[in-house]
Amino acid sequence: MTGYHDYVLGLIPAALLGITALLALAGLSVQMAVPVGGGVAALLIAHAMFVRGPGATTGSAATETTTSVAPPNAD
């Protein structure tokens, strides 16, 4: 089953190479197109790591676990 992070792994090189090539063909110099493509790839990585991290729960009852911590005694 293909998940979100699998798609991100495919989009990283596609964004880097595709956006760089598209901007270079549109007339932007390659020296300016590469950082723009790299920036988009970096945003994809940051989103996959920090917004939808690999440890995020999916919301189904089978995968969610709850833990309870007893409050400390106030003696």
C-alpha cells in the first residue's frame, strides 16, 4: 500500500529536476533554477518530517494507543 511518505520520496527528485528544467526552459538561468527547484524539494521534505511526521497517528482505533500517567502524590 502506497502512503504519503512514499509519494514524497518520489516527488523530491521530480520537483528538483522537473522544476529546474521547467524554469531553465522558460528562460531562467540554470544557476537560478537549481536553487528554486531545491527549495521546493526542501519544502516537501520539511512537510513530510514536521507537518505529517512518520510517527503521526492515522486516526483508526486499531493503531491508536492511549497512556495514562498517574498524578504525583501531593503529600
